[in-house]
Amino acid sequence: MDLENYMLPCLSKTLFGLECLGCGAQRAFLFLLKADFIGAFQMYPAIYATLLFLGLIGLELVDKNRNYQKSIIVMAVLTGLFMLGGYIYKQY
């Protein structure tokens, strides 16, 4: 089964012809499922930072004994920087 047929289209790219900061994330996740780690990074450089960020949020929800707030903030900033850097790289 080809999962690419079920991916959501980017609204920004569809309406304005410009990629958004998240363009490529779905396809990069599919690359990860196929164990193509380099291809995933090339498709969306923020994929690993995003997954780590989501993992920390999950830990925060599950493990109430520890405080993950500082780590979540640092990963949010780092993920944002990777997203912005990847967006700029794709545009030029």
C-alpha cells in the first residue's frame, strides 16, 4: 500500500505556491518508517528535533514526578530553529 496517496496537502503550497515551515514532515516520517534516516533528514531537517520534542511532551504527560519544562522549552526553540533553517535552505 502506498501511503503517499493518503498524505494531507499543504494548504500554504496549494493556495499560495509557497512551502510552509512544516512542508516535508509527512514525507520525512514515511522515510523514517522505511528506515531511510538520511532521506528523512534531507526531506525535513527538523524531523529528529520534532520527534524528540514530542517525546519530551509525552514524558511530561506520563511522568508526573519530574519536571520537563526547561527541556521542553529548549527543544521547542531548537526545533523552531531547525524548521526555520530548513525552510530558508529550501527557498535558496
